[in-house]
Amino acid sequence: MMGGDRETVIRVEGLGKRYRLGQREPIYYRTLRDSIARHLGRGLRKAARLSPLVKKHQDDHGGGDGQRWIWALKDVSFEVKKGEVVGIIGRNGAGKSTLLKILSRITEPTEGRVEMHGRVASLLEIGTGFHPELTGRENIYLNGAILGMKRAEIDRKFDEIVAFAELERFLDTPVKRYSSGMYVRLAFAVAAHLEPEILLVDEVLAVGDTAFQKKCLGKMGDVAHEGRTVVFVSHNMGAVENLCQCGIVLDRGQAVYIGGQIDAVSVYLRSLADKTLSLRDRTDRQGTGAVRVVGIEFRDTSGNLLNSVPCGTDIDVYLHFEAEGEFPRRYVTAGVVFKTQLDTPVFQHNNRLTGQDFGPLPTGGAFVCRLRRLPLTPSVYRVAYSIRAGEECLDTISDAAELTVVEGDFFGCGLVPPSTHGVCLVEGRWRLEADTPAPSI
Amino acid sequence: MEKVVIEPSSGWIRLKLRELLAYRELLYFLAWRDIKVRYKQTALGVLWILVQPFAAMVIFTFVFHRFAKIPSGDVPYPLFALCGILPWNYFSGSMNRATGSLVGSSHLITKVYFPRVVIPVSSVLTGWVDFGIASLLLAGLMVYYRVIPGGGLVLAPLFLLMAMMVALGVGLWLSALNVQYRDVGYLMPFLSQAWMFLTPVIYPTQLIPESLRWVYGLNPMVAVVEGFRWAVLGTPLEMGSLWASLVAAFLILFSGLLFFQRMERGFADVI
């Protein structure tokens, strides 16, 4: 990818993967496909109208009713040289996971070809195959075997794995008695001791606390320094900038940028700001779709639409929605998350936190959240929303809108701190106490 | 250096048995996991392996021998029944486990690559342990009835091997179908029950009219149960139906492998 005379270890040519819209099954189940199409035809056609990506595809085996497909990945080609660490970025639904699943041989491509030279290991999650009834010791062997380690290899690395996980005392305890932290530590320890020549990693690092993430990032860095080739899918732009030398930006199934990681990140961030798609037409949403948010607006308390918001003002966040289909229209939770450009969440709000219930939902309208004295420093923030009914996700988009915050008088004295010292503004007062003694230690 | 090529596959493909061999350690660990976990958190634990066939034997003896007057030739009926129950339990347990195995391992299938056939194969292997332990019951009963097995006993494992082939073959078909149609799960109890009545577990083959024997023999489990009984108790064995059963067993296994590999590539997308 970046030139040089090192050998190419991954070569991807014209890779594509097609799914039937609304179904996850690929194209070769001809008979099943037809039967399901008849049942779901109406719903699918409705959804298909909303998606610009979907091409009408006449069924060449008769039947007459058109089939609709979506290309999760289309015509992606790139090469990775030995020892490179490549970050794959893109918003939800851009095809990152599909690409990684094809490279991991979990799912088959519809077209194209991949050639990889060397022993491949993929980590789409950690702790795959852990059995809660088995002990830590037993799970190390089981998980290692599932990840492709040979028994002798696990024997050899066993002590190292246990030491890395810091779980010596709990080796013979069933993992169902582990805390979630211990569980993750054990799982990562096994994964970290894989020694493939090519490592494919999905956002494994999105688990655990910050200290643990740091340890994992450090281990990833080690991997890269050992001359191993790594393909890394991530939402964490900081990790991509620090760990990778190259970046591939996917957008709606296509590779829109291939090159250095710094440029890739900025291409990605710019693409987020690109407002070519209205919310109604977005295809990167997840959830059942029983409720769909079709527009997001920020208004002041008198109802005037705002393009930018001065910090410290009261605003209303409008989530305009449409509801259809049969679902329990009660106990619906609407929530928003405000995030920085690097995808770090700053705060969230939802009506479960405030203990409010909307009652039975109408077929259309808006969820409105009043935010008092917006506590954000001037910058551009990304807004995610989710609509849930109980535990079920109805609709969510992780980069649904942007909020531009401009300078405003949060503290009431005309000064606005720069966002380099934190993105959050907190109310507070200072005072001076002259005679208070210093703490003795 | 290892080379991996990923391309869309098309049509019927050759059997990838060599790959299965390469993943034999995973096969071993999955089977080992299932055996370890099976009787965890049960009060009786491994005793269940003995309790189940014993209870079935007692019930069958009362219902089918005492009340329904089903004959068992020169052999005491409880012994006759147990010799049918053991291979049958191995078969139906393995078939059921194999059928549910893919759906039960969906967390693996969507996250890691390995030849999927490892999953149903490991689930028909675990039954051997249960069978081995349950055989102690049979040995005990033979001592009780003072029955001495002939030299045919050494062939008994071969019939069990045949049961494994059939269980795997059917398991491959049904587990792959189960990925798409969960209806299979509802079908299983009927299938097991109907199949048992078509197999000489509780009655001797001699009750089947001569003219129908060859059709009857197409059920490969007929040869498994008859053969096992012949090996242990020396009851008569018909060679004609044995060959028919053997051919049927091979066909089921071979077609199962082909069908499974045809469907395999879509598992992660559908499951």
C-alpha cells in the first residue's frame, strides 16, 4: 500500500459482498429466497424505496417479482505489505465488519478474490467460545484451540498467559464466578499470545476500562513492532492515528480513501460532516425500524431553528420520528449522546434517566429534549440517537447529526475557556479561605 | 509459507476431509468441553448415564414384554431390550446433539473460522463416553443372567461405528437445515420416536413379515441393533439386510457431507 520493497502479504482484488435487503442471507439460497420474498415483500419494498444504494434486480429464474439487493461491500481492492498496520475506518454500515469477516473466512464474498500469505488469526471478539462452567485453566485451552493454537503451543505459553491475566489464584475457578473484569483479562491474555503472521482485529479494544484499554493498545503496538501484519477495524481515531501506518476509509461499501493513516482519519472526519444524505435516507441505521427518526433539529426555547448554539444557552433537541408497524407503543426510551469529533462521548441524555414515560406513542411527532445551559466548549460535536422499547432497539444512528457550538457566556462574566482544556463546562464558584490549615500529610 | 485464497465458491465442491484432519485438536477440545460440561451442576452426575437406560429397560420389560407379550426368543427380555437401548440411545443422542450443534455454536460460527463440520462431528464423538459407561450396566446384567458372550463381541464396536456414521449423516443434513429452518428442532422428537419404532429395539426383527424385510433393512439402524445384539448375545443375524443397511449408511453419510459443505458457506450470514 505504501510502496517500499517489502513483499505483499494481503492482496484484495475487486472484493464485493451482496446481501438481500432486509435479510442477512446471501444469494445462493434460491428456493428459500423466493419463499421469504413473498412473505416479506411488502415491507422490503417499502424499505427499499428509502435506500439509494439498492438496485432493482430481476430474478433470472422466473417468478417475476423483482429482488432487491444491497452491496455491503463493492469493488474493494488494496494491498498490504509485510509488517504494515492498517486501520479500516468508516461509519456504521460502511462495510468494515463485512470486509473483516471476509478476510477472516467467516463469510464468503460474492465476487472478487483475496490472497493472504502467512498464518492468519482473527479476533472479532475476545473470549470466543469461553464456557462459563469450565475453569480458567480449561478455558485457556479451549479458547486457544478455537483461535487456532496448537495444544503444544498453548502448553508452552500457558504460564505467560496466566501471568498476563494476573489470575494465578483463580485458575481452577469456573469462569462463571469471575467478575467481568477478570473474564476480559483472561480472554485478552489468550488472544494476546496468538502468534500469527497476519492478525485481523475488530474493535476488541472497545471493552474494559481505560487502564485495560491502554494495556491492550500497548500489546497491539508490540505486535506491530514484531513485524507482524495487522488489519485493525476501529472507531477509535486516536488508536488508528497512533498504531497504524495506513488507513482505508470505507463509505457505503466502497473504499473511498487508501493511504497514510493521518490523511485517512481526516478524510473520514470530513465525510462525517458531509451532509449529502438527509437523515431520512440514511442506510447506516440499526434496529427494528418500528420507529424511525427522520430529522434532528436544534431550537432555542422560543422554537427558532438554530444553526449553531452559543455555549450556556438552553436548547431543545428535536428528534422527529415516524412510527409504523405493530409493536408495543409504550415504554419507549429516546436518547441522545453528544460526542467529540474523535468519537469520545461527552454526555448522554434519555427519558429513562429522568424517569419520564411518554405513554402510548402516536404514529408521528417529535421527542424533544430540553438541555439547560449547554455545557460544551466551542467546537463541533457529533450527535448519536437511539430509540428503544424496553431492551429492544428500534432505531439508532451513531453519527446522526452535528451540533456546532460557538462562543457563549457560560459563566456570566464574558470569558470562554478553549476546548483544548476539556470539552465540558461545569458550573462552580471559587472562594478564598485565609486561615484553613494545609493537610498534615 | 501458508497461503490462503478466498474466492466465491460455486457448485458442489469436493469433500474437504483433509482440513478436518488439520483441525483435529479443535475437534478434540470441543468434544472434551461437551463431555466435561454435560453433567455439571447435576446431583446424580455421571450416574444419569446408567439411570436412563436402566429405567428404559424396566419400563420396556413391563409394557412390551409382560403386557404386550412381545417375545424375545431364547434371551431374557430385559437383556434383549438393553442390547437395543444402548446402541439406540447412542444413535438418537448423537443425532439430536449433532442436529442442534450448529445453532448452539452460533457464537463461534459468526466469530471464528474453522471447518464447520468439526461441530457436528465432535457432537457424535461425545456419545462414545456415555455408551462406554452404560455398557457396564449391560455387563452387570449379563453376569446376573449368566450369559457368556461369544467371539462376536469383538465386532460390537463396528456396529456402533455404523450407528455413528448414520447419526453423523443425518446430523449433517439436519444441522445445516436447522440453521435456516428452526422447524427442525420441533421435528426431532417425532423423528426420534418414529425411527425407534422402525428399529428392532423393543421387538425382534422376526415379527416383521418376510416379504417386507428388505424394505425394513433399508433403515441402517436395523443392522446396527441386530448386529449389536448378535455380537453380544448371539441372536440370529440376517446378512442380506446387513448389506442393505451398510449401503444406506454410507449413502446417508456421503450425501450429508456434500449437503453440509454446500450450505456451509452461508452459515455465518443466516444463523
